[in-house]
Amino acid sequence: MHVRMRVPLHVYLTAPSKEQLFPSLTFSHQGCSATVTLAGDDPLLIEARDVPAEQRHFRRIRHIEIVVHEDQIDGPLTAAIRADNRNDLVAFLASAANRVLRGIRNFGTVTNVKEVRVADFPPDDLLAEWRVDFSEDDEKWASFVKEDGLTLADVLTQRLMREHGLRRRTLSQPTAELSASAWAEIEEAVQDNLEPSPEREFLTNALEHVRVGNLRLALIEAVVCLEIVVSQFLRAYFEVTKGWSKTRIQRYLNPDITLSTRVGLLLEIVLSKDDLKAIDGDRVRAGIGWRNKAVHETGHLPEVQEKEVRQVIIAVLTLALRLGQKRDETMATPENREIAELIAGKHAVPPPAVIVLAGRIKAVRFRFFFDVAFPSEEQMRAIVPDLAAEFAARDPRFRPNEHLHVWFEQFTTVVALWTAGELKSVAKPLPAMPPIGQ
């Protein structure tokens, strides 16, 4: 059995090339397989030179087309169709659609995307809005509802008119922007049914409130996000980096230590100077104070210019995003250290430093001093595949040509660089120096 639905999605998809404007993905869902494509208008090109290259090509997306395939003749989807059980059918389809919508919203940072609450609508309304049809052979398709030209927006409009005596008007959904560069993360999120990290989910929520002008809720979302991520980061730091026990961590990171204290004191201790330079501490502390006052005292933000409120929100979210990345990097440290030791032992080289740049993108630095011979090109070409294999063994989605960058350095000079699947010579290494006294 095959079921097709078209879930509304109002976004402008942007990309550096026309070919990237037609993304798709497949995923498994409750024993079925599903294929997702984005449908809408033809691609367009912006010729203006001041438009960033990654936004030159764009396409207006109107809906997500999801085709669900079930091979079992007694599967839940087929059973619901043959019994004309529309409640079960809509519940199944909505769970699949919400999985995709959730991934696009949180991993593509698309603020106008909402999950569908099945309880809010009669089954036939959703079946009509999504233009759901089914097929036994993937060739002849039949609709579940009579084609009367009404969409869910029409139904809701008519309902409002009846209840409130309103004249007819169009219900519209705002159009957001989705970058094609985010599709790989969306695909992974949908396929693995991932829960977004706090900084992703709250970032999207905060930006949604900023977009509609509700800066108070945007600030509250941003500070709550920071509160969660600060706690997660500090726990990872003290457990992994400092080796503290869970009891000791609980003793020092108890609720009596306020967010202001954690940001003002603890982060000053554990973050590097480069990290602190990228953080607007004064605005972060201001944002925390405004949130506390709004929630516990006044109920509103202080009388300051809207521009300043927006900058405070950005500062809070920037710190949360940076700490989220450092939390993930810290938690990955033991595994990366294990890989470094394995490669060092196998190839008789010093253990490299592994740095998480973003997500699964890693920078690996092999540093050789003048007391040991620098590896030959043949040795370097043998080291990198083994290194990539170790990362891939622990993460099936790790793609060396995209995610791995390796530097071979002699003291502070980069001699060779491996990136995008190629080893490039940068400088000629110097011969090793004999030990002192020889």
C-alpha cells in the first residue's frame, strides 16, 4: 500500500546552486518507509552582486510531499485504509509528518513551522488539507475525501465566519527562509528521530518570538536556554576535564548557585580568553537580570530601546550556542583521546590533538618536534585512512572527505594538510636533529 500526502510548508529555500534546490530524504517509520521531497515553484536566480553566494539561487516551497510505503498486507497503515478508519490513518500520517516538521523547524531553524495537533481538527479536514490519496500499485491513486476544492484554511475561515459573524478573509501563513546547507542535518534528525539540543530548540523559539515582536517571551526563552546549557556544560567540564564525582558536582552546582553567579564567576574560570572575547558579558548579565525582574517582579521588560533588547537576546543566545558546542566537544574528549592513542601506537607517532570544530567536523593536528623524523608522504597517506576508519567505526554518519581535516606540523610549521580527500604538501620538513651530546 502507498499513501501520499502534501503537508503545507511556506519557505524560501536558498542555495549556492540550482541543483541544491531539490533536496529529498527517506526514513523508516513504524514499519513503513517514507520518501520526502519539497514541492513548489520553479527555481530563480538573483543577479544582484550584494547578495551572498549561498543565497543567489532560491525557490519558493509550497508543501512537503511525503509518500509512505507499506509492504505488509496486514500492516497498520493498510488495515486503517481498508477499514476506512480515518482516525487511525490521520494519527499515523501526522506522526510521520510531525517527524519531518520537527526536523525542519529545529535543525533548519525555520520559525514558522509547527507540528500538527491532530486533536484540533476532524480527520477529514486534515485529509483534505493534505490532499491524501492512496494506491495499491503506485500508479493509480484514489483520494480519501471528495474533491470539493476546500482546503483546511477554507474550512477554518468558514468556521470563524459562522462563530463570529466575520466577512470572508484569507488565512495566510508567514513565509520563512530555509538554507539548503541545513538539509544534511535535517535529514539526519528525521532519519534518526533526534531530539533537538536545548540551544537548537530554544534558539528557534526565541527567534520565532523576535519575528512577531514579542521580545519579552524571546528573552525568557533565550535565558532559559542559557540556564540549561550552562548547567550541562559545567557538569561535562567538571566530570570529564576535572574528574569530579557526581556527588561533588551536585554539591557545587546546586540550585542555590544562581545563573548570574555561574556566568559571572564559573565561566570566567573555565573559558579561555578567546572564548570570552566572543561573548558580550555585560549584555548577557543584563539579559539575566531583565528576565528575573520580568518573571518575579514587574512582568515586563525595562524601558529601553527595542534595538538594545534585541542585542541582549542575541548576546544570550550566542553564549548558549558557544557553550553547547563546548559541551559536546568536552563530552567527546575521552573517545577522541582513545582514537589518538590508538593511531599513535599503530604508527609510532606522537598522539594528535583532536578538536571538534562543529558537529562532527574534526580538526586533527599531528605535531612533530625536531628530535624525531617527520613522516614520509607514504606514512601520512597510511595514517589518515586509519584515523578516518576509527571515527567512522564510532559514527556511521562520519564522512572523511567532508568531516575530517588533518594537519601534519613540524613544531609550528604546517608541512602537509589533508582535506576534502586529498593530501597537500605545504612546506618541506627539516631533517631531525641528533640528540644533544652526539
